[in-house]
Amino acid sequence: MQTVELRELNLASLAEIDGGRLNLAFMHELDRVLADLEDRPGETKARELSLKIGFIPVMDGTVCDSAKVQAVVCSNVPKRTSKVYDMNLRKRSGKVKLMFRPDSLEDADQTTIDFPELQESESHR
């Protein structure tokens, strides 16, 4: 059986640990950030990609002679938010309900007029 030599921890060797799993996790999160940049170029908030490494000392009496190391790879993209929709509270069957007007999402009090003859003539075009 062949003995594998100890390797020094650095950024390059970290990417190779455990069959390259940390590098794969990093690339997965990078793909997520890049996809969000492409999908929402008008969103000006920063996207973040983090590699956080924790080191837990392993003591031999009063001396630290080794450490347990764990990495966390994560990304943060801005939350997706909708427009603000105006809705009115109404009581129906003893329960409070929120009501909105589909043709006027900015103002639930705005009445809209249905023009059936326009809809019919547009459908015949």
C-alpha cells in the first residue's frame, strides 16, 4: 500500500480536497450568480459569493497539534419582489378578505369599463 504525503493547505489545494467537491460547490454558486446577472441586468444590487472556512483546534493537553477544517460555500442574490398591488379589505361570510381589481392593480377603487363590442371587433381581426 502506497502512502500519500501530507499536502499544505492553500487556495489551490482547497479546490482539490475531497475529489474537488469544494470547487464544484463554488462553481455551482458562481453559475447561480451569473445566471441572476443575465436574468436581471437591471437589478443594481450586488450579488455575493462567499467561501467561509472554519478552523476548530484539536488539543493535545494544552497544545494544539491539529485542526478540523470545514468550508461553507454560498451565494446571495437580491430577493425577487413584485410590484405593490392595491387591495381593499372586505368582510365576506364573517371572514375578512382582500379584494383587488385585475384591470387596475394600482388602485382597487378605480372602476373600469368593459367594452364588449370592442373585444368582439378585435377578436374578428
